[in-house]
Amino acid sequence: MKKFQGMLFCTDLDGTLYKSDKTVSKQNLDAIEYFKSEGGLFTFITGRPAVISTHVYNIINPNAPFGCFNGAGIYDAKQGKYLWNMSLPEAAEELVLAVEQALPQMGIQLNTNENIYFYKDNAAMVRFRELTGAENLYSDYSAIKDSMIKVVFAHTEQEQMDTLAQLLHSHPKADRFDFIRSERTLYEIIPKGASKGGALCKMAELLGIDIKRTIAVGDYNNDVSMIKSAGVGFAVSNAVPEAKVVADYITISNNEHAIAAIIDGLDKGKYL
């Protein structure tokens, strides 16, 4: 039996696998290939939709499906289809309209299984497109006929983001949704019960992997549930305090080849 047979390793992307310059180090890539060659399943769980995850998929070359939409979907790139996903109830439009009226400068992004639409643009959304390569498609909420998977709000000013969070959580229908901060400039409405941790558990179930034999690593608030749910959860040293406090281990930073360091530890018999 190969050394990592029966293990599932899930990583976050930005701030974890990616270095600060948005590249993946050769050290990490070599370690991932070694992990896979020894029977391990390696993949990622991201806040990004599947439609803009092709670039990183081709770089990493996972040998398992990946999680997207902050845990609201699991996508099999080899088959070109979702294995599992969730969607927002229609009431989400009411929250979007409330934000649009109260915070007219807030960027608003609408996500379906197949597309990302930039309903309200601003500097934070421009930055999002630059970092992800997303196409600048426009649509308002009522014109979209496909199921809505998540809504992303964006602004570069912390005060605007704080006001947004208060507005969303105080909305009369807030209990029908979950909300997650996926980056300093991004705040999201996601389906009730959706989380990276839930996606990890669902992925392990689909692949026949014991949850105790899963490894997860992340850096931000949206990674907390994944770190907690894994058999062994890691936070990189550059992670937010909320991620560090739930982690079993704190490893080196995203700029120091953290994935390679974890795989080296696994290779030496640590952790699992």
C-alpha cells in the first residue's frame, strides 16, 4: 500500500497555497505531485466559482474534485459537471436590494453555476477581476434565470464593509442565509448550511475517505469550518486569529511553501 493511500488533502488558495504574489511555488507543486504519487488525493476548496477556477486547476492538477462557492458546490473538472451543489432562496434578492439602496457605492456580484455577473461595479470588483481573470459580464438580479449560488459584496473601505455586515445580519430574512467574510474586501451571502467544512465532509463521503484521514489548511475566516472539520486541521502562520485558534497545528506562512512543509511532516509520520 502506498504511503498516503486513503488520505484526502484540501487546501485553500489565496493566502495559503498561493504566495503573496499570486503564484504557486515549485516546492509546493513538487510536494503535491509526490503526495499524489504515493496514493494521496489532493485538491482545493475555494470561495471562487468553478467557472474561474480552471487556471488554478491546471496549475495544481488535482486528482480529486474540488470545492467551490465557499462550500456550496463540488465540481468534477474531468467530467465537467457538479457532483453536488446548493442554491440561494429567492428571498436573497430582497437583501441585495436593501444593500443597493443603503450602500450605493457597494460592489455587487451575482454568481450562478455557470457565470459571474457584476451588477454593481467599483474598485474592489475591478481588483477581483484582475486577480481572478473573471469576464466583466453585467446583469441585474431579476434578469438572471439560473439558480443563484451566492452573492458577493465588495468595497475597499473597512467602514463600508462593517456597515454592510450589520445591515445583512439585521435584515428580517437574515436567518434564511449564511454570511461569510472571504477576504478583507469581500463579504458574501451563501446558502444556509454551506461552508468549506461541509464541502470537505461531503467530498470525503463521495470519495469514500474516512474524515479522520483528511487534512485541511487555510488562512481566513471562511476556512475556519474546513480546518475544524478535517481529521487534522492546519492554519498557516499568516492566518487570522479565528483560523489559528481552531487549528490542530500552525505551520509556516504561505510565502514559505506551507503545503510542502505539511506533506513533509506527513511523510515523516507526523499528524496522521
